[in-house]
Amino acid sequence: MRHPHRICLMLALAGLPALAQEGNALTAPGGGWNRAGLVDKSQELAVNYPYNLIDRGAQRGRRMIEGNLGKAGKKRPFHMLVVNGNPTPLYTDDDGRYARAYAFGSGSNSVEVRTPDGKSLKRVQFYEADRSRPQPVIRVIAAWDDNQAEVDLHVVTPDGQHAFWAHPALTNGGGLDADTVDGPGPENFTMTSPQRGLYQVWINYWGNFGGDGYHFDEATRQRPIITSRITLVFNENTTKERRESFVVPLRRIGELTLVKTFKF
């Protein structure tokens, strides 16, 4: 059962511009040379539409991606956030603000905001200089195109452990490092020292949510079929990086789909 503290919390911030411009569309992270220990503000209070991010222990290495898209940011078609080449729909609060957590690895990283027609609104490239930060070897990203839908990523590791919204941190070092059980996607699973063996990746259309919390009313969907995209990234930020993407249609609440099994 989902907890009552996941009811939508909207925080009003004064002085933010109403329209999206290049200068405020992406305010963090900054470009250039970064060192997480000097710029990481993840412990500070932040707005994370539509719920506050909950750190359950698997998210300590996260950084915040933040900005303001103005009044049009919440309406379809959505802007896109592209992190290290991986695009996901960019949902905002009613005033166009967003804050999204991401666990960047060391080395070169990029963050870009694109308009609904695919034009680059703002892009930053930065180099994470802290070599002590864990480097994701397996990353699984799940995103979808209905901001009223609660869709869950599930990953089963070779030792039988199951990472999902109620159990985000695994004892084998894997977990939902930027889990969005408290809001729309993306769901983001990483492992820095993967076990050898068979992995399973599942996607579940759990339900919908609105101003009164979670519910299971199919009629609130914005389109008959929700499109989810699941991306597997191996050896991120290295010369061995490779990725696979899968598009999975979600037609009804409760639908559970095995997206991919793979051996590592």
C-alpha cells in the first residue's frame, strides 16, 4: 500500500519568471569542471514535481537537475530532458518548475532541455572530476508519456533480489538511485559492480494519480495507450558504452510486461 505522504505537495517559490527562456530553462548542474563535493546541494530542500524526493539510502550520490519552463511546461506535448543522450519527458509543476535527481558518474556528462518540436533550448556539458564517485556499469531508465500515470520499473538481479518502489536499495549494490515513486518518471536503476548472471527488466502500469492522490480510474489517461521507453546503458561514460532502447505500450492499469532479460 502506498503511503499518504505521497499526496501532491506544491511549493510556491517567489520571483520565478513565468516564461521559459534559455537562461532559466536549466539552472543546474552548471557547465565546465565540477566536483560533486563542492557543488552537490542534494541535501537542501528542493521542489520535485509533483512530490518531494524521498532518499531511502540508494540515492546518496545524486545531483539535482533543475530549471523553469514557464506556464506551458506541464501541458502536452512535453519538453524533453536529455541526460547523457537519454531522452525522457520533462514534467513540471503548474508554474513550469522542475527538479529531477540523477546519479552522474565521473567523467564527461551532458544535460540538455529540448522543446516539444525537438529544438535545443539549453545544453550544458560538464566534467565530473571526482574519481571516487561510483561509475554506473549497468543503468536502466524507464520513462513514459502520461504525467498522470504511475509506472514502476522492476529489476531482478542474478541473486534473486528485486529492486522496485518498495525495495529500492539492494544488498548487492544495485538499486533505484533516483527513484521517482513519488512522482512521474524517469525511474532509474544502476549498478556499479554488477554480478555475473541473468537480469530481468519489467515495467508495470501501477495506477494513476491526481490532486487527491493515487487512484485506478482508467478514464483519466490523456491518451488510450501510454508509451513507455526503457533504455539499457552499459559501461556509461567509457569507450565501451553501448545502449539498447525498447518501446512498450501500456494499455490498462495493472499491466506487467517483461521488457528484457540479459546476461552480464
